[in-house]
Amino acid sequence: MRYGLLFVFLTALMLAQAPKTIHPDLSGIWSYGIDLPPAAIKKQINGKVTIEGVKHDAVATIRPVAGASPFTATPSYKPELRAKAKDLLDHESKTDQVFYCGKPGIPRIGPPRKIVQTPNEMIFLYEDISGDPYRIIPTDGRSHRANADPTYYGDSVAHWEGNVLVVDARNFVEDTWFGEDGYFHSDAMRVTERFWKDGANLIYQVTVDDPKVLTAPWTMAPRVVKPSAEPLEESPRCVEADSKRLTNNDHHGQR
Amino acid sequence: MRHRLKWGSIILAMTAGALLAHHSPSAEFDMTKRLTIAGTLTKVDWINPHIVVSIDAKSDRGKIENWRFESNPPSWFRRVGVSRSEIARGIGQPVTVEAVRAKDGSLYGYMQKLTLADGTSWELVNATEK
């Protein structure tokens, strides 16, 4: 009996002192993920001329990354749905709600601008012309919410696989695209986002699965997101005013 | 999730240089006709996806017309160090706008250059000029 109690005590002591799993800290401000015009501005103030361009070293980039999953350039739609995807693409400036200031949803919005990592949840903050959404993602092992209504940014839970944060997002409304080229989806879409650190950079890679419309899950190219010192700012309201003047269906190249 | 590609293709396609939009510029604007409008700056809308400035200018027949010119997105202006307040201080004062005009003939264009009365100016240029 005495030894039994001692065993229990020592076991409890060992458990209490066992090192907790230390996950990488993804917290921080990350560079703006949306591409911006490459143009520069030439300013003349009090006779002094300066030319200032967007600092591309402060913009998320796409390049090969060690540790990333294989990826393909485009998703593979079921044969009977390919015409629909092409039609949406061909009439993008008419059919893309993001053109009209709509919410891009996940994964089109890209990586978050700011991550706040706590022991039990990840808080993602975004800047987007449609508004500035946030996501609060449990990492404590809980399941997806039951009976939640579908939303643009879905319902997410996350877990760690080694040093990689894996976010499982689902329960989306059907009217977003998962890519700007007419990549429509169904209510069955599931998005798996993987985040990990590569030195000071954050790597972001996404896989989209939608067995109702795709022949196989689609893994996108990884994104290298650089740390940023730019504070988040509230996005000005969005007012679409060009569509009535467009003379063709050319792509808009927004995202 | 595609990024540089399309902006890049737009700028390569442009002879005028740095006109950029959230759509193909030539779908909306006549890239071959650059116009200059002098008038009074009445409004600076710092909105997405394009900022818009409004100018009251006299037509050839002496009638006051309200022109509106869009330009790059606010997030772009922020990242090249231009704030709304810098431009808005010109409200109520004479300004000059260089722009390309909308193909539909409306009093609308894409602003290439804005010059305030005191000579302060902002002009979109190719990044390669830097």
C-alpha cells in the first residue's frame, strides 16, 4: 500500500515535470498577401523629386520551398463541370463577386496579416477590401461546431503535425471561388491550410478538396510570407464603379 | 492565389506605363488618348478598389462639368507613402489632372498625374524608372 502511494506520487511528479510539447510560434505581423500594382509613384514636393515603388521584399511571394507538398497549377474539375469553370473564367469580370467587392473566402484571401497564437487557439486577422475578417481557430482538440450555418470563412479547427500547423476548414457558403480563375466549389469543400516557419518566413500551403466537383484534391503552390513591420489598417470601404464601363470580359488581375 | 502574373502582364501591355486597375485597363480606358483637365479639386474618395478624385472643370462652352478619375488602390498608395490627407489638402483649389479617358465617353478617366496649385505632384510611373 505504501509503495503504491509512492508510485502514484512519483508518477504524478514526473508527469507534472515532463516538458510540454513546444510548438513554433507563428505569432506576428505578416506581409500583405495581395498583389499590388508594380508601378511606382513619382512625387514632386517643393521641387524635390522622389520615386517610390512598392517594396516587393515586403510582399508575399510564390517560390519553391523545401518541405512543401507537390502542387499543380490548376485544379481538376469533373469532365461535366469543366465547361462551367471555363465559362466563369471567360466572363470573370461579370461572374466574380470579388470584382464587386465581395468576400473572397478561404483560401482565396490568402494567409493572414496577423497571427496571435495562444495555448488553445490561433487568431488570424486579415486585411481585405471586402472588410477585414478574422478567424478564431481552436487548437485544443475540439471538433468542428455542430449545426453551424455555412459562412464565407467556414468553420476551422487546427492541430499540430510536428512543426506544422494544420488548419481544417469546412462548412462554407457556395458562392465563393477558391481561386480567381472561376474555381467554383460546392458545400462539400474542405480546405486544409498548412503553416510552418522557414527561418523568419512563414510558409503557407493549401489543399482544396471537393469530391462533388473535383476529380482529386488540389494542392496549390506554397507561399512564402515575409515578416512585416506594417501595422494592420482598416480597409477603406469598397465601391465597384467600373463594371458598367467595361467593353469586354478581360480578367481583372486582382487576386 | 495568382499574383504577380496578371499585374505583370498588364504593365507589359501598356505603352503609357503605369495605368493599373482591377480589370484590364484597355477594357475600360482608351490607352492611346491622354487628356489634361484643369479645374477645382472637389473630392478625394479613399475607397477600394480604386481611389477616386473629383474635379469641377469648365468645358469649352463654359459649362462646369464634374470629372471623376480613379487611380490605384488605397493599399498601394499607402505602400508608396502617399496618404489621402496629402492629396485632400488640395480640395477647393485649382489642380491639373493627366489621365486616360473612359471609352464610353463619360467624364471619367484613370489618373496618371495630379498636380496641385503649389506645384506638388504625384505621377504613376513604371517601377523600372526607380
